[in-house]
Amino acid sequence: MPKKAGSGESTADLLAYLFGPGNHDEHTDPHLVAAWTPGLPCPARNPGRMTLADLALLLDAPVASFIFRDSVCRRV
């Protein structure tokens, strides 16, 4: 059973931990299991096509757009 990640303050930090070696070299084959679009490149297997930072931006985009929309709606 996976344990709850104990550190990281951002999506990028969490991805760096998950795609890194882990605390005790337990991350032996990091890869994407599912994605919202077919053919999304995996940073571990295709670092030239997708970096962890790219993946973090894609994962954070819906949250960022919601926060932006909410702040704009409050001003009106």
C-alpha cells in the first residue's frame, strides 16, 4: 500500500519525489499509468518531450484557471 508523501509543497515537488528514487530507492520504475489524453509523453520515459515541470503545469492548469476565474468574478 502506498504511503502518503510527507513532504512537498507543490505539484512539482510531489512529482519530483514520485519520479525520483524515493527515500529508500523504492521508486524503481516511475511512469504514468493514466492520462486525460492519449499519447501524453511520460517524463521518465520521454524526458526530451515532457519534463516534470511541464507535467506539473498541465496538472495545475485547471486549478489556476478556477482561481483566476473566481478572482475576476469577485471584482465584477
